[in-house]
Amino acid sequence: MVAAMKTGLMRLLDDPKRFLGNARVGLVCNPTTVDGKLRHAADVLAASADVKLAQLFGPEHGIRGDVQYMVDVDDEVDDRTKIPVASLYGKTFASLTPSKRELDRIDVLVFDVQDIGVRYYTYAATMALCMQAAGKAGKKMIVLDRPNPIGGTIVEGGGLDEHLKSFVGLFAVPQRHGMTVGELATLYKARFGIDCELEVVKCDGWKRDSYYEATGLPWVMPSPNMPTVDTALVYSGMCLFEGTNISEGRGTTRPFEYFGAPFVDSVKLVKELETYALPGVTFRTCAFRPTFDKHTGKVCYGAQMHITDRQSFQSYRTGLAITHALRKMYPSDFAWRDDAYEFRDDVPAFDLLTGFAKVRELIEASAPFDDVMHAALRGAEAYHQGRKAALLY
């Protein structure tokens, strides 16, 4: 299998001594932490006589990807490498950060996890918390860069109010940020005050305007409900339904492309969505029966979105439009999620995702959709001011 480009990991594996020296290494990894031959970095580094791999760190879903979303990951010993694994996704917000005891075992902390280009996909937040912890502990942080699978030119969304910071929004970064994790790390340090020794090992040959298929690399699911590049492309809008009682298609073979609920009329919904004139997407009526998560075992009626033009498609706008339509059509049945979400139980989950309570309030009031979008797109000034300087490609 020949790749058209090299990730940061592939460059590091070409000459590990150059990047790691004699340091004791901690590795933040998951199933995407593979080279062009699909060899997992933990396996390769553990077997190398030139590398002192001392500690593994598992983000949400675990280092081997066997844990569902919002399910805590336990500390363990990795079966393959026999190296201890510290969980970075436990039962509390404090569990998201490496502990001093864990960092005392290492000299350098390496992050290599495939992001999907969306603020509330939690891996970039894990990276930021690792950067903060490494800085406090006096440890070097190395980010092995990977391509943004949905391209690095299109930016969608807004920032967030200070009191709504959470694991799905640590900083005022747009929902579709149009950056790689290496670029985000650079931005976090330059614009959002993370003080650490940082080295980004860039990709070789990635083009900003390309989607993942153009890289020549195999797609490895970054999480259990991210099976395809198209899933990643719709996620910045359709993840909003985690903050509602509308199924986002978890428990089906097309998560985040299917959406609906038992009380929805599919035909009426699709007809209503056509009035929003959403670019680059069309909707097909469908029914599905989730095998887990919301409405398990019940028939949900709704639609499947089909992307017709990636360049004009606006995922965040589309997700907000569908939310606006469903709340307007079914005010008595539609509901906002009100239980704990990503370690916060004091505010609605939908507010954490959008970053602004005003967006939800306008939808509840059946305000014009243009007003909803205006409220949703504000507040990312620091991001936009710093983005250009943080770009590496």
C-alpha cells in the first residue's frame, strides 16, 4: 500500500531518534494511530530498540476504539505491548487530563490521533488538555500531524460564551474549523494562552483543499460512529442532535446521515426542509430502527441526507435548519436534552454545542431562521485573527 503523502507519524517512524532522542515517551493514541501500512504506532514503537515507550494514554473510545461515546474508559495494561494505559476519558472532567504521576514516568508526550475537523469532536480538546498538563509538568509536547479529512479551506460556525466552555468547546473555535490538529495546537499556544514546549511534525504532501480520499491513505474509523468521510462531513451540523431527543442515527449503519424520531412525518419533514434552500444537499424520506441509543428498537421516521456537492454544502447551517424545522413542526414532541452531557449538567447540551443559549432560545421562539444563523455565527474573533499565522500548509 503506497501513500500519496506522509503523516507526522510516518515521518517520525523514518527516524525516531531524530524526534525522540533518548526520551521516555508517552503516546496519546487510538485506532487511527497507524502508518501507511496500517501498523499501530504503539506496536511499532514498543518493538523498537531505539525508542523508550513508557506510557500510553487513551482518549474517548480508548486506544483500540472499543468503547462507545460518552462511556468512561478505564486504566489498563495494553494486551499487545504490555505497556500501561492511562485513561483520558473517565468519570469526571479531571480525568480528561494526564496526572502528574503519569507524566512523571515520561519526558516527552506525543499526540497522534486523527481529528475530523469539528470543534466538538473531543480529540482536539484532549490534545489541548495534554498541552496544558505538559506545560505545567515541564514536559515537551509533540503533535504528529494528520490531514483534516474534510479539507482545510472551509470554515463554518461561531465561538462560544465563556460560561459555556466544556469538553466539546474549550475555546472559541468554529464548529468546522478548517485546520489540522497541528495547526490547532499552534493556535492554542499562540492565541489561547497554552504555555508549553511544542513541536509539530508536519505532514508531507497534504494539500489544504483536498478531502481525505485524495491523500492515498486508508480511512480508519476515528470512533465507532464515524465510518466514512461523508460522516465526518455532516458531523459539524448533525452532532447538534445529541442535544435533542431526535435520533442522529446512532445504532444504524449511517450515523449522522439518518435523523428522525417516532413522531416525525417523513414526507412533511422533507417538504419543509426544501423551503430552506440548503446548498449541496438533498433529503430522502426514510425509516430506521436504532439498535442502541435514542429510541432503541422503535421505528423512527425522518430522512437521510445525501451530499450532492461537497464544496457548497454547509453542514452547520444544515444541522441548525433541520433543528429549526423539527422544533417548529413538532413543538410538543421535540425536546432538548436535559441530562448530563460531556461532564456538565448545569446547562442544556445544545447550548454547549452551539456555544450560545441564544441560538436555542430563538429556535424555541420560532424566530426566522436568518436570526438563528446570525446568533450562531458570532464570537470567533480570536480564532479568525490568529488562524492565518497558525496555518502550516
